[in-house]
Amino acid sequence: MFPSTSCSFNFFDFPDGDVVLVATGSESRESPTQFRVHRCILSLGSPFFRDMFSLPQNPATVEKVPHIPVTEPGSVLDTLLRFIYPTPNPPVTSLEELRDVLGAAIKYEFEGVTATLRELLLSPHFLRSSPVSVYAIACRYDMDDIAKVASGYTLGVDLMAGPLSEDLKWITAYHYHQLLVLHKRRADAAISFLAEAPQDNLKCMQCNGSTFHAAVPPKWWVAFETSAREELSARPTTDRIFSLEFLYKAAAKGGCPRCPGSVLESWKFLVSLKEAIDDLNSTI
């Protein structure tokens, strides 16, 4: 009979289990949690345990059911074992839990579990909600392909003003510098597109109504360019600056009643500008 899928842990207490894993890294002051499991299952999934169990033992000192201490908390070991045993995979709802279980899977060489957790790390939910943490976790465990994907999602985060991710403590200065360089180079390139964008066809019936003002850009564009420069310096992505809300604020800021209409008439120009910025390199 397989262990329960209850939210509490330590249901791995098989009567025929021939090894006990003792989770000593408990989250509380309670006594270590014991998991009575099967050597054969651990050996099938992990070269680490397979090699351990193949080592010769002194018959005089060997326990009938050996106890092996591990440094992970009981909750982490419980989740790891649920991935290893032939039961439905447990839900992993937080990035913190995924990080800890992934670390244990890599440590004990459970390649199948590691592959499953890699896919979870790449899930849209985590990439969108915590891209910096996903990037840091991927760098920590030398998952360069995932780090590259996550770096693109970090473009929507202000690295300097955003909340500090605890996962950054475990990566090198080199990896963090890569992220900073990506943001800086893309921001500079995007801002240069704004400055060099052809403005000849940007006209407003009121802003450019007189011959004297015919050659100057509409007020909405001046307001848009100023705000977009600031936004791109913090988050070098087009997600915000081409939103209706952002464009409306630019049109309203100039105080010209005809500028909103000019924004709508300039839609082809704006689409072209957005595509040019989107085509910039977006990953490390």
C-alpha cells in the first residue's frame, strides 16, 4: 500500500522497507523525521544511493534496517519521495518548495525527478510571477538553457527598485552582471530607437496647425518619448509603453484636445516602432 497524499508528511513507513532515511534538517525543534523506504526504489532512481548500497558493510556493525541521516527537512524529503515512488506527482505550488526539492534531487542524483522539476521551473506561472528567482535558481544549478529563458522575462522587472530575491544570494557576480548588462544594452538600444524614429508623419491638427509649428512633433509624442525613456531605463520591454493606458496618459499630459486623435492616426508608426524594439536581443 502506498503512502497517503495528505498534506502532512512522513507517511513513508513501509513495514517491508529495508532502509530508513532520517531527515535531520527539521524546520522545527521536533525530533528528526524518519522515512522507512525501499533500497531498490532508491537505487533505481539514483546512482548516488545505488553506489552507497553497493559498498561492503561490516556484518558485526550493520543494523538490521540501517538508518541514513540526510540534511533535508522532512517536508522536502517527503515531496522528493513522492516524485520517486510510483504515485501521482505531488503539487508544487511555491517556487521556494520547488527550489529546495530540486536541490535535493540534484544532490542525490535523481535524474528523473530533476527533469520533471526543470519543466516546472519553466512553467509560465513561475516565469511571469518570479522571473528573477527562476533565473537565480537556474544559474545556481548550472541550468543555462533555463537561465537564458528566464533572463528574457526579467526585462519586465526593475532590477534596481524591485524586491530583492533571496535566491540571488546563491549565484555568482558573473551571472548577476550578465543580467545587468542585458538590461542596460537593451534599454540603451530601445531609447536610441525613440530618438531616431522618423517623426515626419506625426502630426496633430492643433499642435501642428500653424506654419510655425508644422515641423515640431506633437505634444503627445514629446510626453510619450520622455515617459518611455524613463520606463525603458527601468524595464526595457514594450509591454507598458505601448499599452493604451500609457499612450492615453501621454496624450493627456500635453493638454492638447486633438492629440488623442493623432495617437490613433499614428498607429502604423507605433506598431513599427514596437516591432523594432521587440526584435532587440532579449536574453543573456
